[in-house]
Amino acid sequence: YNTRCYRRRCNTLPLLLLSQSRLLFIVPCKNCHGRPLLTVLNPPSTSRRRTQHIHINTTSSQTPNMSSHGSHDGASTEKYLATHDIAPAHDPIRIVPKGHGQTATKPGAQEKEVRNAALFAAVKESNIKPWSKESIHLYFAIFVAFCCACANGYDGSLMTGIIAMDKFQNQFHTGDTGPKVSVIFSLYTVGAMVGAPFAAILSDRLGRKKGMFIGGIFIIVGSVIVASSSKLAQFVVGRFVLGLGIAIMTVAAPAYSIEIAPPHWRGRCTGFYNCGWFGGSIPAACITYGCYFIKSNWSWRIPLVLQAFTCLIVMASVFFLPESPRFLFANNRDAEAVAFLVKYHGNGDPNSKLVLLETEEMRDGIKTDGVDKVWWDYRPLFLTHNGRWRMAQVLMISIFGQFSGNGLGYFNTVIFKNIGVTSTSQQLAYNILNSVISAIGALTAVSMTDRMPRRAVLIIGTFMCAVALATNSGLSATLDKQTQRGTQINLDQGMNEQDAKDNAYLHVDSNYAKGALAAYFLFNVIFSFTYTPLQGVIPTEALETTIRGKGLALSGFIVNAMGFINQFAGPIALHNIGYKYIFVFVGWDLIETVAWYFFGVESQGRTLEQLEWVYDQPNPVKASLKVEKVVVQADGHVSEAIVA
């Protein structure tokens, strides 16, 4: 039973009851003075629906007693319900009847294996109109979350292009590799690591929308600092502030996108959110390429100013978005949460099987006194069997998603130079091309995320990443030998050392360079297809509502720690050992493939709340692969779930 009014400014007792035959929910009061209007829907055997309206006055002796804090006496509540012939619901809603396959004999019926019979049946019979006003509003909410990822992706291509600019080098003298470049790249990730714990607090206490808004403020401040820099120290401080803002945004946004999405849209919505990386990186690559031809310091200042653009969209839009229903349930605002589900997941029908299923599972699975109310308590993530398996998924996707070779993308200009692409404008153009084809791979995966098994994609995709990198490394090794031989030939012909190196490409077989470049692009397409959508999906699915903020903060910390290693060690490693650094990722990707096989939990086809059962099992990997059989009739209706 709830203890808070639909309109929280009045001190009334709203109730939310569910059963097979009755749904009681709250609608806004016409006159909110202690008299909320409750509607009891009793679907009878006929198609007509009987509706009973009840007014509850908190000053009446018939209503349960309430304290000034909104608590109530359970015994009084039961007495009131009995007086009004309203039975509290304790039995779970039966979305699909169970049987032994009797209905499979009907003409056109067929058996189908699914991971969750109730969810499959509810989704089959739900009819969310894809272009209704409510669905368009939902798309807009996902787009706002997408813009948060754009802010992060923008930085991924931004500094690669800016470091290559002559005007930037004339101002800061950093070089294209070495310690100064490492500091510029890595202070961004240090800021994100520092901001991660505070991001969890803001997201859990204030809500997902406010978390996105506050993150936008930090990013705008950071953009102003870096764009106005004339000294390296100021530039580095601005990078740190940008990292703080990104940490806050990228904890709140993925949680928001997965929590508002209908179960059968979940993969696409959250996968699309994470594709915001390309929504930022491609414009950044294009902008830096265009600004390269400006003959002043504005060539690097303009791209830095534009880093704040998507944040302005987010900050202006959050005021028009609904709050996450799971956040509302976790904060004892059940009526608002149910109103959200009815409006956006049920086409306005409170008797929608999908709405009934989601409401029951959220109420049963989300604690109003969970660890999200205690900012320092991360123990459930590590001290329970359930929590450890959940964190295993978060750790694997966070580490593997950053350290599978994709971190080399920060230094594309150096990679291109190593395989014979020496012109700065040509390097920037290839950087754009790399981002575009990677985005195509990611968006292709997003379109199929709700149908593809996550575990199989990760196992096969990671192995293929190792193959592509191995091909690139092998061709780069041959290319390196030819380059050294060409350099020696030039030296023997009387050239000085620098000219000999610059003209070594004249003695190189260009086919090897083209093959190495193609293998590198192929790796990026495979990685983007495999990891980009699932980097947003896996951690948010693995974490239940009350630990999602903290878990995503830890994920952000780990992601940025791996990014720090990539960004700090990468320039030094490429400077010292060149293409040989790629061999490290070939071996590591093979280890990742084995890890996904033995420890990857399949989450596709289940509700977020049903995953609680999966992670409670002795072997969650085995439990996640368990399927149920249902009978689907010719008209698409699920007639029964087959029990053994």
C-alpha cells in the first residue's frame, strides 16, 4: 500500500492494488484537499468494464490513520478495504495460463521457445502504437539521453584532430605523442573517475533527469575553460572539469533510457543511447577537419566551444520529460509510476497485460529502503552471490569494452602514419571515414539488439576482433620492414636522416598499407557491431534499480580507468614500439572471448525484474540460457505456457 498522494502536496492515503480481477489506481483529484479520487476497475466476463469511484477523506474515521510523515496503520487499511469490499492483491497476475500443450492441437497453433513466457505473452498482446503522441514523446526522451552520449563521443574524435593542428601545436608545443599528449587525454578520464561516486549520489537522490541537467552544467563550464586557454595548465584543468560533467551525464542517461523503455524496446533504446558516441565523434571529426583550414587559433578553439552544444539541448529538454518509473517506485511514488506505465506502455489502458506485469514486478522487485538511499553503501555489489555475478557483467563489459583495441582510436593519426598515411588532411579525412563506417556497424547492431542473444554476439564478435587486429599487425610488420629498408636505401643515396624517413614510402608496396588500413577499419566495424550497443545495455540490465546508480558509477570509474591506461600508456607505447603494441590486444581479445563464454549471463528476452531470479541461481550463466515453451495461436495470441 502506498503512503503518498498522487499530488504530493496533500496528505492523503492513495492505494494501489492489483489482482487478476481488479486494478485500483489513482487519478488526479479535481480538488486536491485531502480527497483523492481512486478508480477501481473490475473487468467482468463481458466486454464492458464496470468502474467504481471511491473518494477517501483523510479526516474521516473510516480511513487509515496517517502520521505526519505519511506512514499508515496496516490494520486500519485492511479494515477499510474490507468495509468497501476491496480485496488486497497478494497473488501474482496470471498473464498466460499454464498447461501441458492441450491448445497446441488447434489449427494454426505452434510451439515456440522463449525465455520468459509471461513477458512474451504480454508483449504479443500489447499494442504500443509506434507513432502515437506518447510514443513520439518516448522517442524524444531517448534522444535526449542520446545527446548525453554525444557529448562523450564528441571528445573521442575531438582531441585526435586538434592535436594534429599546426596552430594548436604552435600554441602549446605538445607534439603528437609523448607525456604532454598523455596528460591532455588522461586528465579528462581522471575527472570522470573522480566524478563517478558523486554521479551516483545525484542520480539516486535527485533523479535521472536532474543528473543529466547537472552534468550539462559542468561540461559547459569545462568547454569555456579549454576554449579560452592560452596556457597548457588551464587547458588541462578544463579537461578535468569536462570529465566531471561527463561522469554525471553518463551515469544518469543510460539508467534513464533503459528504465523508461518498454521491455521489448529495451535493447534498441539503450543501444541507441550508446550510439550517441558516434553522434558526437563524427561531427567532431568533420568540424576539426573543416576548422583545420582556418589560419588562426580559432581553428582549434571553435571545435572546443561546440563541445557544449549537445549539453544545451539536454538542459533545455529535461523539463519536458517524464521521470523514470523505476526511480518513482524506488522513492515511494507508485501512483506516478503506474500513470507513466499506463500512458507510455499501455496505450492508456490500465488493464494492458504489459502494464499489469511490469507494475507487479516493479512493486515486488524494487525496494523503497534500498541501498540507493545510503550513498556510501556499495556492499551489496560485492558481498552477495547475486551482487557479485551482477558486478561480473559490469566489470567485463566495462573493461573489455575499453581495452579490446578500440582505445587505439584516440591515436588514429599515429596509426595512419605508421601505415603510410602521412598527410595531415588525409589523416583527418580517414578519421572521419573510420567514424562513419564504425557508426554503420553500431547502428546495424542496434536495429537487431532486441532479437540477438547478447552472450553469443559478445563471444563471436570478440574473437573476430582478435582476428582483424592480428591481420592488421601482420601486415603492419611487413610494412615496417619495407619502410626500414626504404629508409636505408635513401640514406645510401645521400639523403639526410629526416628526408630518408619521409621518403621511405617510395620503396613500400602500397598494397600492404591498403591491406593494413582495411583490416583496421574492419576491426572497428566488428567492434562497433559487438560492443557499442551492448556497452550501454549490459551494465544497465545487469543492475537492479536500487543499485543501478552506484553500479553505473563504478562502471564509469572502471571505463575511465581503462581509458586512462589507453590514453596515458598508448602514446608512449606507440612512440616506443609502434605497431607491435597492437599485438597486446590480439592476445587480450582471445582471453576476453573465453571469459564471455564461461561468465557471460544472457539477459535478452527477460524483464529487468526477472533477472533477479537468474542472478540468484547457483549458476546464473546456465539459468540465463533456460527457455520456456509457449503455444502461439494462428492469430498471434499466446494460449498457454507449457509446463513439464
